[in-house]
Amino acid sequence: MNRPHMLIVAASLALVQAAAIAAPAAPTLDASNPFAQPSSLPLNYPAFDKIKNEHFLPAYAAGMAEQLREIDAIANNKAAPTFENTIVAMERSGQLLSRVSAVFSNLQTANTNDALDAVDREMSPKLAAHGDAIYLNPALFQRVKTLHDKRATLKLDAESKHLLERVYKEFVRAGANLSAADKDKLKKYNGEIASLQSDFSQRVLKEANASALIVDTRAELAGFSEAEINAAAAEAEKRGLTGKFAIAIVNTSSQPALSSLTNRKTRERLMAASLNRGSHGGQYDSRELVLKLVRLRAERAALLGYPTYAAYSQELETAKNPAAVNKLLAELAKPAVNNARKEAAEIQKVIDKEKGGFQVASYDWPIYQDKVRAAKYNFDENQLRPYFELNRVLVDGVFFAATKEYGITFKERKDLPVYDPDVRTFDVIDHDGKQLAIFIFDPYARGNKQGGAWMNEYVSQSSLLGKKPVVANHLNIPKPTKGQPTLLTYDEVRTAFHEFGHALHGMFSNVKYPHFSGTSVPRDFVEYPSQVNEMWAIWPEVLANYAKHHQTGAPMPKELLDKVVASKKFNQGYMTTEYLAASLLDQRWHQLKPSEIPTDVLAFEAEALKDAGVDFAPVPPRYRTTYFSHSMNGGYSAGYYAYLWSEKLDADTVQWFTQSGGLSRKNGDHFRKTLLSRGGSADAMDLFRNFRGRDPVIEPLLERRGLTGN
């Protein structure tokens, strides 16, 4: 997921007051509003054909009011608190708000427009306040605390006991023990932070669109295929620049086009456009916003009794504290950069051999790494693309692997409404013939779609509420011109398998309480199942089933497959270093005390990278601070390390699958039963131990990334 996954917190317990509380009469929702009742479509699939921009604000208002009525009834119940009349009642609350929140948050990232952006700006502080109205309600907290204090005598099953402990901890972390004056401060912080996060997210998307590289001539696009040139012309046409060419910017620092462009000046301009986002003035500059956001997070954490925001954020993660995170990142930084320097030296040899007359720069790395790979393995990544046609990858690869491993099958349906013509929907049928879920697949990049790739849930599984999952995967594959096939890079194939790993986590959820559904697990655990699913992308049986030439149907030659496998550790120095640099930036910003917030974003960033030993110019951070949405918009703030933390578990698990016979129902059923189906209903590391039979070890990760002996 390289994006922040959009996880809808069950029963709206993490949603958030003021205007809604003060209203003398709770608003009701007109019956014509699609959110007034659960969708009548299968599994409550959203009625996208009926949902309009104007439906969201009234549905939000009614949903918040309805939940506050429900919460008021729970808090002021004259009966003594019981698990059923307090904790379970809260789990049942907020279903209207949950419906509208799920659809809105997903559409606003996948298919936004000016009206939805305006709703987001208006609702972010109101939702923050709504959450405060729940978590800072003293009567409600007293009932929760009473139950928590006597939890040992309540004879609860394991999932219910875990829920009670988790809800109590969430109330405390949300400020339930603060004084009245400090609660007022906290409410102010929450509203301001929510507004700033919304602003940051919208600026990043708009800045990326505004930063597209515009070129005048075909010569500047030397190295592009005819299809890529046509796509650049179409992109320029879309922007009203007939006769020119436009290369759209994706959200990472390095840009895909850098691996094709042979014109060095064009590469340099493209990388500069990418790296300068949010830091060159203008309406989308995010530097002041970053400083405000980091300061407010630090002050809010201090108010709640934590030394830093990172300490607050990581308390409920499997890492538990910043010291553990810092240790992992520091252990890997030196060997990763050493590897990257060796890789740079290999690239420099190629440049010198070609009499290039320049030192390798960040904008040279992608195209020259391919030349090194070609020399080392007689292998060019572009050789793979004809064998990676999108539909085959999805149906004969991603779905095929899931069928072999778990016995589930997929049937595409054309009758369900979608929000964009390119979106596809599938019924997911379990091994017993019963419907398990609905899967939504949204593959193509759009100007109104957040960058990256992610999974989200429109409906989360819960036996308490009688709900089955509706989950979605979103990719950002450039859409080819009409009539041309969609041919993927290897990274795009791997991403498709990765995101479907998240989808499986959501679809296999088999929990009682919505609080624990699917991917509602610690951030540094949520990436683990999805990373495991990547292993099937090059598993011989799976690859042979989908890697077929899009024109001839011929299978990928075995020698090409062997080269793919042999080159798995290639360029790992670069990949690990760019990721570590971003992770370290995220930690440095969020391990600051309020008194330590700097005044210059770029100077702080440079110093932080230097101090950590990852300031290697040819390998910029995967995200710079000014467009680091994972860190700044709230999804992975102080948590971007989670991908690497999860990969430690992933590498160990891949080793288990490989040693246990690989792709089989026996192995898949064990993984599903012990881990994937459990969601957040138990301690995450206990789930890993139940699956693996022991604690994780780091050696498989070091071996995978080529970091042994460095």
C-alpha cells in the first residue's frame, strides 16, 4: 500500500461535536437521500448511480446527530453499566455516519472534485469535534471505566475482553482523564489538526497536477515509445496545450518516465519538478502548513502526557515506542547506504564507458540501473511488459493464486453501478459456495485520484451487525490510448498482488465486533499480509498462468523468468535507502518536542538526513517532507516505518510458505484461520505467534534485501 490505506474505523468510534451537540433539534435525513437507509444492493454495495455531491453534507449532519442521540442514551442509561448496554451498544451506534463516511472518504481519494473537496474541508473539523463529543463525554467514560475496573469478573470471551480493554485505552488516549480546561484545549487541537491534514492532502494532489512537465518537441521525449509519446500528447491536450507534450507527476520522488527518457536535460527537469513540489512558493506551497501541523501534533501529545507525538502514536503499535523504531532504522541505514554506493559505482562505470562525462545524479539512476541490470543479467525490464497485460495479471495471476491458496473464486458482474467507467466489480465466492464479499477494482490513474495504491472498505465485516465485506483496490496505472493494451511494469504487477493481500485481509475477516474488522490492526502490522501476498507474483505456477505475451499468448520464456528471479536483490540498496530516508524524516519530525520545532522545513530535512547517514544525493527520499502524504495527512504519521517493520514478519512468513510446500490450500487455510480472519480481535503479535509457532526473526529480511555482510 504505498499509500496510506483508507481504513474506516468500525462503528464510527474514531470519528469526531460542537455544532451537532448544540443543535436544539437533531436533523433528520430526507428519505430521498441514498444514505437514509442501508443500500438495497447486494451486501449493501453503495448506490453510486444515486449518490450525488449534495447528499453528503445532510447525511453527515444527520449521521452525527443520530450517533450523538445513541451515545447520550448509553451515557445516561439509568441501569448499571454492563458490557451489552455500554460497549456493545457503542459498537452498534453510528451506522448512518459510518455509511456516509465510508463512501465519502473513499470517493474523495479515488474520484474527487471541487464539491467533494469543499465537503472535506467543512467536515474534517466537525468530525474531529464529533469524536471529542464521544470520547470526552464524562458520563460515558465513567461507564466504560467501571466495566474496565471489574473486567476480570465479567466472564467475557477473549474478543469481548480485548474490545473492552481497547475501548478503555482509546478513551484515555483521547483525553478522557483530562481536566475540563485541558479538554477544551484538546478539542481545539483536534479541529485544527484535522483541517490542516485535509488542506495538506488537497495541496499535494493539486501541486502534482500543476507540476506536470511540459515539453515542446518529440526530441525532448527521446526514449519514449510511440504509445508513451501519444499519451503525453493526450495529457497536454487535456490541459489545453495542443501541440505540446505533458508528463504527469506521480506522488513519489522518482518518476517512472526517468527509466525511459534518454534526453538528460528532460530527465533533470522532470526530477526537479518532482523534488520541488510544495517548496517553491505559490498557492500549493506546504512548508508553513507542515510546521503548523507538526507543532500542533507535538503540543497535543504533550497535553495527553506523552513526550512526543511519535511516543503517543506508537504506543498501540507492535513496535510500542520510538526507541524500538529508531533501533530498526539505524540498524539498516548503514548497510543500505553502503549497498546504494556500490550500486552507484556500478552505474558510474556504465556512464564512463559511454563517455557520458557526468557523475550519476538522481535523475540518471533509473535509466542507468536498467543498463546495469541488462549487463549483469542480460535483462531489460521492458522485456517483461508484453507478458504483463492487466486483465491477465488480475484474473490469471492475482485471482488464480487466491483460488489455489484459499479456494475462493471470482465472478465479474456488470449490473452494479460504478463511479467511473473503468471500475470493475466481482462477486467473491468462498470455498463452500457462499458469497464471501464483493471486490471493486479501480486500476487507472486520473487527475482527480490520489497517487499511489491502496485498499479500502465500503462495508466492513461484522457478525454483530450481520455485514459482509465490500472492499476495493485502487492502483494508478497510466491508461493507454484507446485500443492499446494495458501493459504493466514488474513493479505494477507486484503492487497489484500487494494490494490484493490487503483485500484478502478485509474479505476473510470473521470477527464479531466492527471495531476489529479486517485491516483494523496496528499500522506496523497491516502491511504484513499484503507483503506476503506479493510472493505469488513470481511463484512459478502462478507466473506461468498469467505471464503470456499479449499478442501471441506465448508464455514468458523460462530464461526470462530465471532472470527475474535472479535479479530480485538487484537495486535493493537504492530501494532500501530511499524508503529509510523517508521513514527517518517521518520519525525526526514526530519525535520533536513543541519547543524544538524548526523554522525552516528544507534545512531541517537536510540536517535530519545527514545526521542519520542517508544523505546520499543520487538516492533522494521516497517522499520529501513537502509532499509526504503518508506522514502529514494523518494516515501514517510517525508510522511510515511500518512497511519495514511488517516486512520482517513478511520475510519470515514467506520462508515458512516456501519450506512448507508453497501455494496450497493447507498452507492458505492455516494462514487464513490463525491470522487473516482474526482482524484486530487479538494482540497482533500473538496472532503471528499462533500462525508461525514462534516470534519473528530478522535474518530472512536481511537476506532478502541483500544486507548481510554489509
